[in-house]
Amino acid sequence: MTAFFQNTLGMSFEWAWFVATIAGILLIALPLMLAVAMIIYADRKIWAAMALRRGPNVVGPLGLLQSFADGLKVFLQETIIPSSANKGLFLLAPIITFTVALIVWAVIPFQAGVVLANINVGLLYILAASSLGVYGVILAGWASNSKYPFYSAIRAAAQMVSYEVSIGFVLIAVVLWAGTFNLSGIVNAQQGHVLGIFNGFGFNPLLFPMAVVFLISALAETARAPFDLTEAESELVAGYQTEYSSMAFALYWLGEYANVILMCTLNAVLFWGGYLPPLDIPILYAVPGIIWLFIKILVFFFIFSWIKATVPRYRYDQLMRLGWKIFLPLSLFFVFLVSGYLMIDRVGVPA
């Protein structure tokens, strides 16, 4: 894109790079915001269908404009700040959450060669950036100066830390097999991975359990049901968002769903071939890679909504037990198993 602006507009390299970077950011951020609005609508329609209800069906054709109506409603509302809250941190918290949810998308490959920042440590960047999201939640709970948001913030911090440990070990197994932290390299390493036909680490018997652990940990990391203990209305009213209103609340809502879409994307990219078709057959490559990625994201989002509509909420002790006593030992065992297999396969058995 930099070369395009240089050749067509006669810009210097520095200005062409700057304009190309801004254009790339907008090409990701604006469709993502639209996707968040429509994915909220899809979420509500899926829940309604599973509960034999209609869901949004009044605002716009088939209710398609419901999310935009909700957005307009919160935009026009007054932002109420509790008198005893820390005003600066109270307003900063949702901005942090929303910003962190966006910056992670910089390294996601949407197609071969179509990525904003094709850095060699893309996976480490995602781990580092997504870990910052917990600060938005903690600041919201503390700055509100209210007991329910504070309890929720403590829960969220423990929950995110617990499941990030398991996610880290899962990613080690993926990196060992792919031999790179670059997300495009990880996707390319999955081409013809199993039997020379299937594109995806998830088809590998050694990595399939890791794909399942990552999927469940992604639910916990984004505080989706059945792991939505941070927003348990029966105990915490509405969790760390209790004191928020208007656009401050909307920023949390947008950030939460942007993270959900991100986790669906990472499931597709790390284990199921990303922008590659499911089978390594030449005719399937006629479909653009971004379409394959979009289809996989929708499949995983349907799984996320399906689980939320059907699985009851865990107790907090069950949540912690699953993370520390089951997923952590399991992911460690499979890191040992994968590394041992790769050592034997690539280096050979020592004489």
C-alpha cells in the first residue's frame, strides 16, 4: 500500500508509509466496529432461537438495526459518575479496555500478505497486549468505589491470570510445531498438515486436545458463559460495569465483543488453518482466503453463543479448579508430549 501512494500520489516514502498505515488501521477498525454491532444482533437471535423466542425483529428489516438503535440510545444518555468515584480513573478504564481490544488486531493475517503488521513475534504481541485488558477491569472496579464492582474486578483479575497460564502453554505447543511466532507463518505451517490433505493443526491428534483447551480457555478469558462470574447478576448486580452508563458502558460492551471476535479468530488462525481452506485441494483456493477466515470465525462464534444459551454458569471454585487443576497439568503434559515427538521426528532417537 505504501508503494501505491508513492506511485499514484507522488508522496515521499515517509508520508506514503504514514498514510498507508492510517488507511490500514481504518480498514480494520471500521469494519470491526460494524462487525461488533452485527455480531451482537446475531448473538441475540441465536439465543432467541434456542429458547424458542423471536429475538430482535422490530427495528429495521428482521430487526437488523436493533444494535444501532441501542448504540444511539446509550450515546444520547447522560454519563453519570458516582460522587465518591475517582473521576479520572473511572473514565479511563473503559477507554483502556476498548483500545486494547482494537490494537491486538494489528497482527492478525486476513489473507496471505494481508496484515497490518507482519512482525515475527506476533503471537507474543497478542499475549502481551491482551493481558493489558485486565487493567481496564481492575480500574473500573476500584475507581467506582462500590463493593460489587470491586468484587467483580478481583474475580476478573484472578480469572484472567488463571486461564492465561493455560493459554500460554497451549501456544507453546503450537509454536513448537510451526517453528515461528509469526501468525502468517503459523497459518502456512498448517497447509497439508495431516495426510497432506487437511489444513489445520486441529486435525493433528496431538494438537486437537490443545485446540479444545484453547477454545474453553478463550471462553473464560473473555468472561463468556459459563464463565461469566464477573457479571453474575445474582451476586454482583452487573459486575464491574454496575456504576457505568452512556458511552462509558458502551465502550465496555464494544470491547467485550471485539475480544470475543478476536478469540474466535485466534481459534481459526492457530488450529484450523486461518485463511486456508479446510482441505488442501487446488479448486478450494479459488475462494479468497478472507472468506474462509470469515466462515471459520462465524462457526466459532456460533459455538460461543450456543454454549452461552445452553450451559449453566459455573461456581467460582469450579472455575478455578478447572483452570489450575485440570487445564494447567493437561497443557503442560501436552507440551512435553509434543516437544518429545518433535525431537524424535526431527532429530531422531539418540544412539
